[in-house]
Amino acid sequence: MAKSDLGLKLEVKVQSPFKDFLQIFLPPEISREESILFSMISLDGQTVFQQKVEALSETLLVPTNFLSGGLYLLRVQAKYELQTLKIVL
């Protein structure tokens, strides 16, 4: 669990490995309150996907069928919090 300096908690869970969609699970206190910025970064540092969404539910689906197989970093930013996860396609 990632914890920000402000005492807030951003706990993001993903189902990995994945294929056509990445399923992201947000904690209830984050969802329905704010917009979330998702970034997928390849290991060479290139941002291959970025999207800002309104968190209207606790589960979000991100399309990934255009990505090549491999290891990626998923950055999730909500308000004052940031979490980075390793994910496998």
C-alpha cells in the first residue's frame, strides 16, 4: 500500500498478467471523488498510454490490445498521491 505524505492512502490493485484489457481496482475512498491519471511506461522510459478518467466506480478497464508483450510500469495519480506498479503483458 502506498501512503502519501498527507496521510492519504492510494491502494491500487491490478490483475497481471493481462492481455486485451488491464483491470484496475481502486479503493472506495478514491473512487467517485476525483479524476485519476493513468500512465503506462515501457522499460525504456517511453509513455505508451496515458488517460485521465473520472473514477466513477471501483473497477476500471484500460485497453491494452495495442501493446506488445513485456513488462511495463503503471503510474496511477490521484490528487496528491502517486503509485507505480510493475505489470506484465
